[in-house]
Amino acid sequence: MKSLEELKAIRERNQGKVGVRSENETQTRVVVGMATCGIASGARPVLTALSDAVQKESLAEKISVTPTGCIGLCQYEPIVEVMEPGKEKVTYIKMDPEKAMEVFELHLKQGQAVAKYTLAAQQL
Amino acid sequence: MYRSHVLVCGGTGCTSSGSQKIRERLEEEIKRNGLENEVGVVKTGCFGLCALGPIMIVYPEGSFYAMVKEEDIPEIVSEHLLKGRVVKRLLYDETVKSNDEILPLQETQFYKKQHRVALRNCGVINPEDIEEYIGTRGYEALGTVLTSKKPEEVIQIILDSGLRGRGGAGFPTGLKWKFAAANQADQKYVCCNADEGDPGAFMDRSVLEGDPHVVLEAMAIAGYAIGASQGYIYVRAEYPIAVERLNIAIDQAREYGLLGKNIFDSGFDFDIELRLGAGAFVCGEETALMTSIEGNRGEPRPRPPFPALKGLFQKPTILNNVETLANIPQIILNGADWFASMGTEKSKGTKVFALGGKVKNTGLVEIPMGTTLREIVEEIGGGIPNGKKFKAAQTGGPSGGCIPAEHFDVPIDYDNLIAIGSMMGSGGLIVMDEDTCMVDIAKFFLEFTVDESCGKCTPCRIGTRRMLEILEKITNGQGTMEDLDKLEDLAAHLKSNSLCALGQTAPNPVLSTLRYFKDEYIAHIVDKKCPAGVCKALLSYKIDADKCKGCTLCARTCPNDAISGSVREPHVINQDKCVKCGACMEKCRFGAIYKE
């Protein structure tokens, strides 16, 4: 070890990893429907894409990505819900990894919900 | 990259309740479900709630599974890890609210009042992976100190923080460092005292097992502060997991250049070696510990000269306890004021206690100094099981004393404990209920010190044995009131004449029980009774003729044929033959057998 910078590089590489293990109420929670319906329509790549992105950008202490059960709208799976503290829940439907990355960039990082993918935008 | 981390406790408690098997099965099941690239299994150190082991936590949800069995694993993997449905029936019941909501672990009784500084990483990181330690700001304190602080500045920070030695005596750590730094020598040493010997204490063990790098980092900081280039960790050979993880940690630190030559390009060299102790209690005493590291029989020597002047190999040396060291990097990173803001006026920071005995949640707790015994026992510990009453708590192991119920609300710190006749010690805290005989407890601790006395000085070698003999006499019902005076007299001699702290503090359990529970001693001596029903010589088992149905079960159970009687007639115990094992009382379905 020659410098603090070198140490910092290792720390940043691992921060995402250990950050996954933090818990607090100010976290934004992202849940991905992973019941049979969700898995069948491709929720797993969505879940891993979101989880990887959060850890890569060392945001794991602020954003938790977890699987959840069926929320009852099976025909709209894969479903991703974003719950920010003090805000209304936003439900995204028919997700795939690319759309999920859009949500990550715009909503999770910049705070702009991606209206076109939400349940509200869909004609029910 | 894993989306979910499953942390399985690899501390000593959970390992002995089978966490190794759980981990293997978990990895197998994860593979079977094709999740091996999504879910990582991490072996960590102690979570603290040892009573509920084996323990497993799933992140990012933070679901706390307690008393996990191997056959539960397939369900947890397929339901929780694959489908995201937490298996509520297997969770620690305190985390599940009545409306089925799940509480975060930090909100439960056991963790709510705790404040983790020394145990910060225990149960969070993989202790065998240096990168995880670095990921939680590990070695940053060492880097900062080496690149931007002078040794005297480091010592000043530790002085200002008010940190006192966690091994028992509570000597200010910064002062120790200052003395050693002021003495000039061609070589100085930093020693870590990991010879944790108090019966019931396992906090140092848990730090070494859960976060070994913090000890290495702190020793290097200490080395820089006093000008030492060599450190020794004296750890007991009975701690195999701790030894193994320390060895791994030292190898990794050397590999990353965090131990060895020219650390952080600062010109500072520091290396650490392990020394295994054979488990003698006296080797926890600093001079005996150093004598043992030198390769001699572990016996204490008179002080002065103090180790700061002439310690290991006759060179200036500092000795710090594991828990003390575990606080150092945090103090450097967060500042002396941060540390000094916790605790009481003269005892700063937090203290780890190994909570054991008659309490629901046994395990490891870290609380700010000044927390009361009531909070520890009733809130964190979850109270006394089976509706029994609290009688006393024993702190400080064989060097400490008992705290009776009347001092339940005294804030715990170094000075308050001494004032009420006990001491902090390394932090064992044994809770006792009304079924505990205080004379018997005093006898237990004296048996320990008699065994562990090294024999070098007469007061300790002979004195402890004479005291034990008197206690045996009392518990056998042959004591006299003069014996109590003799006990106090002997205790005074031991305190003033013993060479080291082992003998000086050995009478404490006797003195404190005499102070608070003299009536129990008197009951043994005058009434020939043991009020708690523990001392065998003073109690007899009897059968209540009104309640006995004559079922003959007790007579058949008795290993010594001491019970006689015919069918459907009340039975009688022959007191000459009875060995007082209590087997009959356990078996009787009518509650007809009692002891008095």
C-alpha cells in the first residue's frame, strides 16, 4: 500500500458490496415482483440489472433492491415498484433490463419518474 | 455482483450449534436453484444474539432468521431468495409484529439500546476478506495517521477521547502510550492482550473472530504513536477460530502492504506476530503475559518498572486489550469529541458485555457507558426466564463482585462499579436469579482462583486456598461466626500483599457477597440452611405424605434405593442413603417431593 488513493480505490470497489448490508428508513426501496408470474415473464434479469447498477454506482446504502411476491397484476409482469420515503409509490409494468436501466438513470438517479412505463399510463 | 447477501454467523456460538452445516446446505440449494450468480453467502463474525443461533441474515431486506435448521434451508432458498417471499414463521419472533409487519433488527429490544463501535463490523463483514474490511473504511485511520499526523498528535487524540483500557483496570490508554513514547530505546513493542480468561467472557474472542483487521490496524497506529516496529498478539490456543482468522488477516495485510516495510510510503515499518498462550489465567496479567511471550513460565513480576519503561525483552512496551484496540481506528476517523460524547463523565465510549446466566437473550451486547443494569437485564436481556426474580449480577469474573437488586439503577461505568464493590473487569456479566446461592457463587470463583494462582507469591497461593476451605466448611454446615471474621481478615491480607492483580482481586467475590448477602452466610452457619436450596449438605429431600399417591415411580427412579414404601401407600426417603441427586423430585407427577 503506497497511498491513500490506492486504499480509496479498493474501498470504492467494495463499498457497493458492503452497502447492500445497511438498513435505514431513508432508503429508497425498489421491489421487483418475483412470484411465478414474474419469473415466467422475465423478472430475474430485471432484478439483477437493477441490483448490479445500484452496486456499481455505490448507491447501495441509499437504494435497496429486493424481490417480492405477486402483487396481483400478473398480466403486467415483470413489475418494478419504486418507493421513496415520503412520496407516492410508482409502479412500472412490463419491464425488461433496458427499460429498467432507463428507470435507474432517470428515476433513481435523477428523481424523474419515467411516466411512459408506469401503470398509470396504461389503459386499464 | 450479488443482488442479495446471505450472512451466516461463523462465530464460536453459532459454529457449535451447527452453522457450518447450514452454510454448506445453503450453498448447495442456491446452486440447485441456479442462483449462484445472484446470491452470495458470507461467513461473518458474531451477531451477538448467541442464544438464538445458528443465525442467518438476508440482505438487502435485513430478514433475521434465528435457530435455523438444516431442513429449513430449501424453503428459505426457494421462497425467499428465489421468489422474494420472506418465510415469516422462521424469522426471529421479535422482528415480526402482530400485524405481520417486519421490524428492522435495530428496532428489536435486544439491539435497540445497543451502540456498536467495537463490534461495528462483527456480523457485517466477512472476517477473512480484507477488501470487505477496507470497504467499511478499514485501514483509512492508519493511512491518515501515517500520511498527515505526527505521533504526538495521535497520542493527543487518544488522550482527548478519554478512552480507558477495556481489559479491566480502566487505565487511560492515551497516558499509557504517552509514557511509552517518552522513553527512548532502540526497539519498542506493542502487545495485544487477547488472553481472555474470565469465566463467561467472550467479547475479545468475538472481535478477533468477527473483525481481526481492526486489531491489526490499531496496533500499527499504536506502533507509529510510540515508535515501535514490532507487535505481538498473545492469544489463547483455545480460540482456534480466532487464531486461524488472525493468521489469515496478518497474511492479507502483509500482501496488501498494510503490514511490513514502508507502509503508505511513509517510511514506517510495522509487523505483527502471534504468540499462543496455553490458557493460564495469570497470563492475562501484563507482566506474566510478557514473561510468557519471552518464552519463560508465565509468572508475574513486581512493578515498577512498568512495561512502558521496561517491558517485553526489557524494552519499552505497551499492552492493550483487544476491545480497547477495536475502538482506536474509529476514534481517529470520527474524532476524539465524537468518542467523548458517549458515556459518562469519567468513562467514555461504549463497553461490550458478554451477557450470560439466567436471562432470556444471552449473547454479546455493546452499550454506551452509563447504561443501567436494569436496562441491560430487563430490556436488552429480555428479563429473567420462568418468572423468577432477579437476585444479583456478577461482573468482572473472579476479580469482580456481585451487584444486588438494590443497585439495579446504578449507571454502569468504571468508577460506579468500584464504588459498589465490584469492577468492570473484561466485561463478563452473569445474571443470577433467586435459585442461586451466593455462598456457592463465592466458592465457585475461589475454586477458580485457587486453580489459576501461579504459586509464585505466598499470599495468593496459600491465602486463596485457606479462604476456599472456610467457604467449603460453611457450605457443609460446619461454619462458625468467627469464620466470617477470618474470611475478612484473610481477604485484607491478600489484597495488600499479593504480587499481582490475580491475588489482589481474588477476595472480591467473597467480600461483595459478604457485603450484600451476609444473611445468607448466617443462614448457612446458624440455621444450617441454604435459602436457595443449592448446597447439598444443608438440604434434604422429603415426601409429603398427603400428596404421595404411592405410585412407586420415585422408588424405581432412585439410583441408590433410598426410597421405600408399598404400592398406594405414602413413600419415605431414607436420609442416610439419599445422595440428593433430585431425580425423584423431577419424576414425581404429584409434586409430593420437596426439599428443605
